[in-house]
Amino acid sequence: MNRPIGVFDSGIGGLTVLKELVTRLPFEDFIYYADSKNAPYGPKSVAEIIELSEKIVRFLISEDCKLIVIACNTATAAAVNVIRKNFDIPVVGLEPAVKPACLNTKTGNIGVLATEGTFRGNHFKTTSEKYKDYVTIHLQVAKGLVESAELGIFDGYEAEALVSQYVEPLLSNNIDQLVLGCTHYPYFYDIIKKTVGSSVDVIDSAGPVARRTKDVLMTGRIFRTENNCRKISVYSSGDQNVIKKVVDKLFNLDENNQLVELKFI
Ligand code: DGL
């Protein structure tokens, strides 16, 4: 089916998921919406996040999308059930990769970095409950990292100080798995990896979401098997310079005959 896949996030974070989707689904067209004007979603109320998410879903449907990927843990936690109920379109949500971390831990301690909105959600609570007899899950809200990423600041003294402020307490709890439960955090992967060292695995949800999306496309028979010049459209409600910089870095425009275009609304 030659219709695009719609992907959205509160801002540029979901581009880390889009990158994985683009790699794993080489014939699909994509429309990405970064709601940077309204980021961060983390501290907002459930009602506000539902309202913003529904507005974006309406926009993506008006652009003829065949499936929606919510590339945002916070928006999934608040709005995925309502969106599934109110819109007649397949929806793939995203949640912190707690399951693989629990299955891989040897120390019995894992750390999760996410927003308050994600920790508040039922998905997170239900998944964590399943492992609570065997694994201690240490939670940490990483306030400030989303804001830093939205300003295009991914390294330097302040970013390093934020990372160490949030990661050191988790390390003191003997974690050997660190879950990046927000799609903005992979931008800080190098700093995070340097802080945790080689004995801690740092994992995010981009791979599992891309695999799940492929599965939904195939079982729903809406998977695309050829495309000579695929199109990736990136819309943003926020700062043009930051998203341009990130898109240029993540997507090689000449690669695979791929056309990447940026639009601001
Ligand atoms: N990228 C986000 C997530 O995965 C949203 C963070 C925010 O806007 O607070 O949760």
C-alpha cells in the first residue's frame, strides 16, 4: 500500500526512532511531526498530552497516513488508548525497554531514565510489576535533557553535569542495564556511555518499535515492497535550525534515492 507512515513525538526525540524505521523499512514513505513548540510533554497533564496528540494524529490522517507510530514514551503513556479508541487506524506505541533489561540483568538491578509522564502511565507500571519479584527497577526522571536536546545541545559541560546527576545514583544501586525511556535521550548516548562504563548496557526502544511496526504492516497487508524514490517529510512546529541540523546529521540525503524534505507549520 503506497501510503505513508505517520510518526510523531513532542519534538526531535522521535527522529531517533524514525532513523531505525527508515533503515528497517526501506520502501516505506514517512511523515514525521515534531511538536517542538509544545515540548516538553513530560510535565504536562494527561488531558493536555491527549489533546496535543489527537491534534497531530488528525493532521497525519489528513496527510493520508496508513499507520501511526507514537515515537514518544510520554505521549504513548498518556494517549495511546484514547487514540486507538477514537481513530480508525493502526497505532504502534512505544514504552521503555524494561523487559529486555530485566531479562538481561545479572545484578538484579536495572535503571530507567524517563519523564514523569512516562512513569505515571499504566503501561510502565504493568510491565514493571511483572518483574518485581526478581529485579529491582530504579527510576530516575531526567529533567532538563529534553530541553537541552530541543536547543540542539547534545554535549558539553552542562549536558555532562545533567547526565552524571541522574546516572550516578543509579550506578550506586549496582545497575548493569540502563534503559533510555525517552526518545530524546539517545542524543546523549556518548556522554551516558562514558559515564556508565563498559559494565552497563545502555538500551533504547527504537529497534523493538521498528520490528513491531514491520509486523503490523505485514499482518495488516499494508507493507510496501517497492519504491524507487521514497519520501521522508519532516514537519516541525518549532525551531527550524535545530531540526535541520539533526535531520542533516541523521539522514544522508543522497542515500538510497531518498528524498528528505523539511516543512514548518
Ligand atoms: N521524547 C519523549 C519521550 O519519549 C518526550 C519527552 C518530553 O517531551 O518530555 O517521552
